[in-house]
Amino acid sequence: MTHITQESMAQQHQEHLQRIFDVMERVRNVHPLLAQPWPIALVEDDTFFIFDVLSPRGPYAPVKQARTPMPIPSGVRAAFPLEAYRDRPACVVSDDIFDSLDGYATLMHEFVHCHQGQTVEPALKDRLSIARQAQARNDPTWEINHPFRYTDPTFVETYASFLDAAQRQDLPAALRCWAQLKRTLRIEDYEYLVWQAWKEGFARWVENGVRRSLGLAENHGGAQAPFSRVSFYEGGARLIDLLNAQDPQLACHLDRLFERMLDPWA
């Protein structure tokens, strides 16, 4: 077991954790979900040091210390339910996230995932054949490891055109490319594209709103070939920006946003 104690971690990071509420106040106009803080699990020596709040205004307090179920790499930035904490969604991070304001923007990205996981995500995921197939074969890693053919020439050309159209804020052209992707991709691949674009794209869309509010550079990783899963984060954020401009408040209704991204022609 680690020699670090919950008390020493709390003392070391009391100011860092309190700063989360200062940042939340500065970015509260970006999206309503940012008004809710989520549990923070700091990872050190394969141990979760879990902090939670009793009210939306805090403060964060130590609530539990538990061994991680698997080795977790340093520099982790993730959000998932913690079995050790009643399966509550939590931001799982290493404490270097507090080293810069950029880290707090990333933390807001993970807050989005906690909100998704606690609200609409499970029901939406159950609608996808790719998710049901993964569940049937007991594969919890499909969201990361799905063998999408990122280098397929037809996909590369169409997705590059989509990103360009979305960057130019040309919604009709972007949707024509999206329709082409739906026609040419296997159903599992199209579902994977939409899922990543909705889940991670929305988190990036909120994160970039946070970054603008904090005077930080936006995150546009994945915008250039060679494409990868991260490219769907960027494409999703751009598509959400266009759809929300057309239908204000759409981004406040995550289930309806998912429907629009899955079938924007309906």
C-alpha cells in the first residue's frame, strides 16, 4: 500500500480543489452542466484518493481511499464510474492536472463525461448495434479499440471534406459529407463515428468554450490527417457548433443532440 494518506493528499491539494469552484464560476455561461461539480479521484501509487462535495458550492472533502482495479498510467485524464465509490462517475486524474489553467479546462471536459454517464449515455448506448455486440462479447474497451479503417481512401477524402465544410460553417455541405459517410461506412463504423462525435465531440465543444472564457488556446487536435479516433472529437465539436447555431439550446438536450447527429436529415 502507498504511504501517502488521504489526509496528506487533502492538505496538499486543498487550494487546488477549491480553485475548481473559481474556474466553474468563470465559465458558468458556457453550459449549464458546468454548475455541477463531480467527484475527483486523484491517482497515486495505484491508489484512488477520492474527493467529493456535499453541495454545489463545495468544498471538496476526502471521502475514500481505494486501490485501483488495474494499473493506471501517470498523466491520466479520464472519467468513469468508480466501483469503489458506489459506481459514481468521477474524474480520474493525476495531480499534475492542477499545474496549469489548461489542466482545469481539461477537468471541465471530464465533468462533461461524468454528466453524460450519469444521465443519457447508458440509454443512448443501448440503441447502438456496435455497443450491443460489444456487450454480448464482454468487450468494455470497444470505445477505444474499435478497428475503424481510418486510412481507407474514401473515408479520408470524405472526412477531410466534412471537416473543411464544418470549418467554413457550411452546414449543408457538411451534412452532404456526413450523408456520404453514412452511405459508405459499415453500420458499425458509422455508429462508432456518431458515438465518438457525440460523446467526445460534445466534451470538446464545451472544453473549447471553457478555454475561450479563460483566455486559453482552443483544442483542435485530430483536425489533420492522418485521422484517428481523436479526429472524431474535432469533427463532432464542429458539427455540434453548426447544429446548435441552427437550433439554439440543442446542446442543452443531449439526447436530442444525439438524435440529430445520428440522423441529421430527419
